[in-house]
Amino acid sequence: MPLTQCNPNLLQQSLDEQLTLQQEELLALHLTECETCRASLEQLAADQGSWKSVVKVLRDETSGEHAAARNAGSSLIPRAPLSADDDDFHDGPALKPSDFIVDFLEPSENKDSLGRLSNIEIREFIGQGAHGIVLKGFQEELNRLVAVKVMAPHLASVVAARKRFAREARATAAIVHPNVMPILHVDSSGQLPFLVMPYVDCESLQDRLDREGSLPILDILRISLQVARGLAAAHAQGLVHRDVKPANILLERGVERVMLTDFGLARAVDDATLTRSGLIAGTPHYMSPEQARGEGVDARSDLFSLGSVLYAMSTGRPPFRAETTYGILRRVTDETARPMRELNPEVPVWFDAIVMKLLTKSAAERFESAEQVAGLFEECLGHLQQPDVSPLPLIVRDLTPRKETRPLKKFLLLVAAVLAFISLSDIAVVFMHSKNPTEETELLGAESAPIEVTQPPLWNDGVDEDLKQLDTEMNTLLEQTNQ
Amino acid sequence: MLPLETRHSLIVRLKDVQNDFAWRDFVCAYEGFLIQLARRQGVPERHVPDVTQQILMAIAKSIEGWKDDGNSASFWRWLSTVSRNVAIRFMSQERKQTGGVGGSDLVSALQNVEAPPDQHSVRRYEHELIVWAAEQVRHEFIETSWRAFWATVIEERPVDEVASQLGVTAGSIYMSRSRIMAKIKKRIAEVNDQ
């Protein structure tokens, strides 16, 4: 017999990804023990016939004659275990650079060139993301190297995405700031829209996180400060980035410059309905709750995403994780992130507090602006470098939970606790003996009962607050013992 | 190739606004499948957009034959049946003459309702649809979940062994593989109301 209880409701909710992390863990444990529930879950997922035909087709597809006929390994077969980051989503519809070059570029006479795109000789394929591919090119008449970002065909076929791409890319071109990757040229008239940027030798923050895991606090602050400044510049132009994530933060090699990129594509991917439908590939790990709900966003949405990026830099992973896109969106809107110090004890308490404030679900409770955040980071950086000279900013100190309780206070608290417990038990006992049951419940539930114990306040350094908290806990305890 | 905006509204304004939306949604979901189908039928890459377009045109033209039977979702069901038939006819065509027919010839050939369905093509269609749905769903899941599904369902390896290899609990494998299956089924149902 299984030790945990069967709960058929949880099974359907699990398929619909409606369970909290905790419920999910409990159900997982239960499924290990209970064969009946395993069978019900499979039945709920699909009838036996569907399971059979899917299994048969996928086997046929990836083995024997079918696979051979297609002369390429099926993209359905998983990559070899332990070969890559497990938490990553498989990239969107496969886009082979060779196909792309044949279809999109014009032939070039230059033999070092892969082809031509407008007045650019394309020399190399740099990389590809879910939204497009990046090529390295050379503009002869201007004698400069450029990076060309071309929108992925699956996005280019979404009319709204194309329109936004053009509009936003033009808006970005108006931001001139050392922490924002400039856009030199936009072309959205052709088959696939593209934009041209200066070629910079850099890697993305995502690459660095993949390689190193979490980063030292000094690096985190240096990077965040520049990202916040870049955001502040964009916000000053009335532009919301909407896709602040490690892959869009570029770290220039050799110098400590950080640049924010990809404003142009941002609007194309912000639509949560597109993300949910799977039309837009990529991870929504860094979306704000208002984005995840498909609501309108303002600059404070970028602050939430910035908070998620800081979280990822501090712990090596984004704050909200789940098995599917939908699951992540739900966690972003409904659940509180685990304190960073549980994952990395080296994170300073005050830094954890800053990140948690950025990650507040309600936009109004985050910081006021990217500019304010940049200012804070600057002061924090000063504090880290010279703790004796530069104190932490006041706002940050106010966010930080009270320091460790001093020994005397601990002792006094203990005494207070014992006293409170005795008095409350007495009151409870008296009530139980003297009152009829209805009145008893009412009185025990009343807030006034235990206040007497804490008054008058004997200490002014916050102990009375601690005592109030103690009262509340006592109340709860009392209620529980009497139930 | 038609401009994108025309492609997506590519008919016939449907009188009923609901149906007009349904058509657009359907094209959004089905176009991806048709592109893959055309590729896998051996249509050369540069003809794929055109051929996909012809198939959608044939489907759109067949919509004229629709009559509301008063049942809910009647248009949707009808649409998915027509699309299925047109796609199957396309597969038979491609089998007969590899290299691809194009232009208005293809549209009229695909609309030829008299042509008996070729059983081989019907089976291939079901196969293509499941493969397409599985590929879509794969992108929605993290790699570990897909690996667990593949190893325990397709390769039928013991759950405990796979769990320890992947560093996850057996229980989480039971959950995610059912989730994956449910999603595959849902994807298929979105375009194929059989």
C-alpha cells in the first residue's frame, strides 16, 4: 500500500501544469509508489490507442528505413545525455545556415564572401538564436565590419512581428548610449527583415553564465550597473526593452563594457499568447508577471526582468523554472522566488533584498526607475570596494532584514516568550472553564487578548516589534491547541 | 509568393466573423505543418513557400462548399477534414511526380474531390502529422523531460534506471512523460478533428 494518499484531482491538474512546486514534489513521490495513479495519469493524458500510435510512429520515424530515407538523424532523438545544459529548451524550428544562405543572400563575386545582402559582403555565420541568425559582414564603401541580424523565417511570417521589428528598431536607433548596442541600418522591406550593427568582439552574458555558473558579486554589480544605465537611457526615450535577459546582454572582450541589445526584436516576442502557442520559440524565464499575463507593460517591467537577470548571475539559474513555457509563465505570475542565499550562501543579504524588491509581483512596489537602480548599484559598488568609507545606500539598508539579534535581546525575548506563553495559556484555561463554547471561540479569536503582555514597551530598539510578532505567533499556537 | 498579409487572410472574406477568425487561427497552426510536409515530400527548398501556398489556396477554395449544419464548431470540423483531404491528395500527387507540380495546376488537382484517397498516402499523412506534433511539443519542454520521455516510452527502458541516469526522480518522469503525450495529442487535435 502506498504511504501517500491518492488524489485524483491532482492528476489532471498536473497535466494542466496547475500544481505548485510543493504539490508537484508530493505527487511525484506518490506516483513512485502507486501504480493505480500512474495508470490513471496515463489514461488522462491520452487513450491507449493514441499512446500506441504515437510510439509506433516515433519509432518508425527514427529507426530503420524511414530514418535512412531522410538521410539525416531525426531532430526528435534526444541529444546524448550529459552533453548540454539540461534546463535549456531545444532551439526553435531548425534553421540551417546553408539553406538560409542559398535562399536569402545574393551571389557575390568576392570569393571570401558567402554572398551579398544589400551593400554588405557576408563573410561569416556568427550564430543563431530563436529569433534569427547573426552574420558577420563587411561594408566596402565604409570600410567597416558589421554584424547583421536577420529575423528568423518563422517570425518573419508573423505580420505583427515584422511591423514591430521595424518600428522598434527605428526607435532603438535613436538611443545613443555607451551601454546600448547602436543600430546602423534597418531593412524590413525584403523577404526577411534585417538590421545592421557595428561588429564588436563580445560574448553574451548567457554564454558566460553557461561557462562559469554564478558570478562574483563585484562582477555582478559592474554588469548590472551598466545594464541599468542602458535601460535608463532607453526609458528616457519612452522605449521599454521587454526582453532583458542574459542572451541580450553583451560583454565586450578585453574591456569591461556591457551593452544591451535586441530592442528591435523585443516587441515581437513580448506577446505572451504567441509564446504560449509555441509560435515564438525561446524561454520566457525573464518575463515580468504583467508580460506573462499579456497585459500592457511599462518601464517597470524591465526592472523585474533585470531582477531575474541579477538572480541568474547570483545563483547560476533564473528565479522561475518549470518544465514548459506555460509552467514558467505560471510561476512568474503566481510564485515567490526562492531566496538566493539558499542557493548561494555567498550572496550578501542586502543584495538579496535588492533583487527581491525588483522581483515584486506588483510593479508599483519595485524601485521607481532604472535610473534610481543604477544610482543604487553605483553606491553599492563603492561600498564593496571601500566598506569603511562608503556605507550602503539608505534605501538598501532599509530593505535589509534586521541584523542578528544581540545576546541580551535574545535572552529578554526568551523570557518574554515564556511569560507570554504562560499568561496566554492561563487566559485560555480560564476561558475554557468559564465560558460557553461560542463565546470562547470569539474571544480567543479576538486580537485584544494577548496585547496586555507586551505593554508597556520596555525596549525601544525594535524588541517591541519582535514581541508583537511573537504575540501573533502565540495567538496562532493557542488557536491550534484549542482546536 | 503573395505578400504575407494577403496570405493569412487569403480568401474570401467569410461572412461570419467567428469563422473568419477560425480560418486565420487554422492557417497559423496548419501552415507550419504544410511547410514541413512539402519539404519532407521532397519539394526543393526554393519551391516550398510556393507549394505551401498552393495547398492553402486549394483548401481556401474548397471552403466555398461549406454549409452550416447548425452544430457547434461545424466550420472548424469541416475545415480540418477538407485540409486533411487536400494534404493527402498532395501527397499522392508528389508520389506520382517527384519534383513538384506548381501553379494553378496544383490547385485544381488538389481540389479534385473525385480522386480516391490512396491508402499509402493516408497512412503517410497520419505519420507526418504525429511527427510534426511531436517536434512542436519537443520545443516546449526542457531537454531532460524529452530525454526521459524518449528513453522510457519510445525505447522502453526502465524508469528507475533512466531516472538515476538523468538525476531526476522516477515520479517526475511519470509526470512529464504523460504531460508530453497529452500535449502531442492536443497539437494533433488542433489541426485534425478526426
